[in-house]
Amino acid sequence: MSIKLDFSKLSLMDALDLATLIEVEAFKRYTQFAERLGSSAAGDAASVFESMALNENKHGEQIAERRIALFGDQRPQVRITDIFDVEAPDYGAPTRGMSPLKAYWVALSAERKAYAFYDQALRHVSQPEIKALFEELREEEAEHVQMIEAIIAKLPPEARVDQDDEDDYPNSDVRLLAKDRFE
């Protein structure tokens, strides 16, 4: 983690700005992944990343609304460089033709990183309202982890196959399973 912030000196406004930046950066990265992969069918890897981007955007908007309600248009003191790679997955994580399962693993890794960030930050925060905010955000990240784990557990067998693998084996059982399921 490349955080250089002194969490013990964060104000509530800084904590809200930091949380907003984390969500905005994750939204942008998931959006880039979806665009880079290009959606070819409902439920493919790009669709997974589009869904994650919408989730991150919604969460970021909620945090930003809270910040504006408390602090109006006061200029932020934290910068995007203060949160680089806190939550979002690595830029090289998605690959063309990756399976939806692999896309969910990428998302799961990102949500676990976000949980770890808030968990570690809590060790250095002393102000009660910032501690409460970070505890709330950590718990939301834990919920995201559980949600993605539940989705992964319910994925059909065809979600585990890369698109390239399907093309290499046009008569495979997985392709036939997918055909039967969606026709």
C-alpha cells in the first residue's frame, strides 16, 4: 500500500474525502476494465466489471453527499495520489476473454484490499467520528466481500471457462451446457 497519510491527524472532512477518492478511483478502474474487455454477452467478464463500477459509483456518491452535507464546498486536503492502489485491482488484472469467474476473483481481491485498508487505518485513528466512519466503511467492504463470495459460489460451470477456451473447444461440454442454459 502506498499511503503516506498520517491517519492519526486526519480530520473528518479528510476521512470523507479519502473515502470518496477511493471509491472514485475504483469506479474509474472498473470502468476501464469493462471498456477494455468489451462486453460480448450478458454475464461476461466486462459485465461483471460494469456492475462493480456502478456499485463503486453509488457508494462514492453516498460518501460525497455526506461530505457536502457536513462541510459544503471546502477544498479537499487529500489528493488522489494519497490513495493510489488502495482498493482498485491492478491495471493488468483483466485479460481479453477472461471468464466471469476470473473477473469476480479480481473484484474480490479489490474488495479485500479495501477492507484491509480501512482495518489498518483504524489502528491509527483516534477521533471518534473518524473511527466510526472507517468502521462503517470497513463493514461495507466486508459485505462486498461476502456478496462476491456468494456470487462465485453460485456461478454455473460455464462461468469458469475463458472465452478463448470455449473457442478452442467448440464441442466441449461447457459450451453445450451454456447453449442448453441460454436457449
